[in-house]
Amino acid sequence: MKIYVDRRLGNARDLIAFSDTLVSVKRLHPDAAGYRPDARLPADFRRLDEREGRKYTAPLDELSIEDELDFIAIFPCTLTSESALDFTPFLSLSPVVALEPSIDHGKFPSVTVDRESGLRLGLHLDSWDGFDLSSRWRSRNRIVVNRGPGTRHVYVVPVPIEAMAARVESAESLHPCEVADTYIRNTPGTACLRMLQSENVAYVCCTERLVHDARIGPGGEPAESRHYLGHFIKN
């Protein structure tokens, strides 16, 4: 799975970094509190080499409708209001649902908090639609717009949950989130990509099928994120 980058944002290799070290938050940030047990985050990022650049990135104009939900993309996006949503060059095949905005700070090494437990998740899979493993392909994907003023870093493991399940014993008996956790825990060298998401930049991907998280750089300005669910495809 590739990240498709709008050419207006610059060189993909300047925006995307690579890690193959997914470690416990406790090990990476010993003082970080409020995380679920064995929450994991990527470490030791580096610049993509030329081969990795070809493998993991492509220009946005190469993305086609045949890719359906099997893509990640990042592109400029300025929203003037919730009543006039414009995600050009993307459109949704189903009604767009706006989730609650969030304001993220650099105090913690990741941003996502579980709504029920109140614990930070680290790398995780979403379950807005609640489909089981065999039906995850039906899930909506998600557009997240950074309204700034801070800059976000978005983590994505470019391995769909179906491919993870093929490597996990008795995956069909597990919740998809458990499959993702098991795969990450038992698969050394799992790739993780980090996208730079500046103000008025959006990303779109199926967070129901791709493990992800985000963070604000330590000491960086807070960033307001707007979140939208739909079946987004390139127009």
C-alpha cells in the first residue's frame, strides 16, 4: 500500500519517513502515563531511500478509482465551513459524517485516546463501523484535516488488516483490533511510515484497515483536527 502525495506539497521523500522499530511506549517514553498496557509506537525514523520511495510513495495524480479503499493520500485542504465541505480532488460515495473536532498538544507522544477507558492507545485500528475481519473492506475511510496552527506527524503501518490476519494464528476468532496488536507484537521489522501533516493539509486512508496514530512534536503549537467519515475516492 502506497502513500499518494499531492505534488503541491513537495517531494514525497521530504514528507515521509520510515521506521521498522515498533516498541513499547513504556520503553520509548518511560515517564509517559495513561497508556493501555503494551501500547506501541514507532521509533528511530529515517529518510526513505530511493527503493523505499518507489515502494511506498507515488504522486497523487497516479491514484485511480481502481484503488478503491486501498490507498493513503495527503493533499492540501482548506475548509471554510462545515456546511460547505470541499475535499477536492476527493469525493465520497456515501454521505459524509463529521466527527467531533480534536485539539492535540505536544505533551504526549501520541494523540489518540480510547473513548471508553480514557487510556491512550498508541498504534491502533479504528472501529467506527464495527465490521468483523471478513467485512472490513466495506468500512468507510476517513479524511483528517489539520486546521493548525501546529504541525502533526501521522503514523501509518502500510499493511492492511487482512494481510496481518494471514500471519496471525486463529485470526478469525479474534477482534480485528486484537489481530492488529498480535501482528505488531509478533512481527519484528514491521514497517511504519510517518507523514508530515502541516496546517491546512489533509490525509485520507481507511483507518478501519490500517494501523495508525499521530502526534504533535514536543514543544510544538497545538493543532486542531477535523475528522470526516465517508467512502472517499479520487474524483
